[in-house]
Amino acid sequence: MNDEVLRAKARDLIRAGRLPGHRPERVWGGAGLAGIHCTLCDEAIERGDVVLEVEVHSGEGASYPQLHVQCFSMFETALRDLESAPAVDQFGHENAA
Ligand SMILES: [Zn+2]
């Protein structure tokens, strides 16, 4: 899966609430264990790979999606994409007025 595909998928997961819509308060790094899958790319995180676990709070409580290091960096890029989007709309309204 290439970076653009992962970035678009990260934006979808943020909108769906499966990844946080802001920089997570807590991130843990560790070694992958057998049988876990990356929330972003859906591929296995191999035993011995570095895995990053983020904390997500929602109305239903906390969840802890686990991501490859490169998938986490795509998630951060997607966050910046979404943060910059509303500002463009606000300027658009000012220009229209
Ligand atoms: Zn991944």
C-alpha cells in the first residue's frame, strides 16, 4: 500500500472515530506480538517489529489502535490534512462576504 492510499485511509479512520482526530495524549512504542494487525493498513505487525499504540477516547470508552511506525507517520500527516481543511473554508466565507 503506498503512502497516498494510507494517508487517505487514515483520514477515513479519523472521520469514523477509529483513530483520534487530534494528536493522541498517549503513545506507547514496543515490540510487536504475534497475532496483532495494524489498524491503518490491516497487515500483520510481525513479532519483533516496532509497534506504536495510541490511546483513543470516545463516548464508549478508550480504545488502543496499534500501528506500524510508518503508518503512524501517515496518521500524523492525515491529522495535519484535516486540521488545515476547516481554515480554508473559513477564509472562503470571508472572501464571499
Ligand atoms: Zn500498518
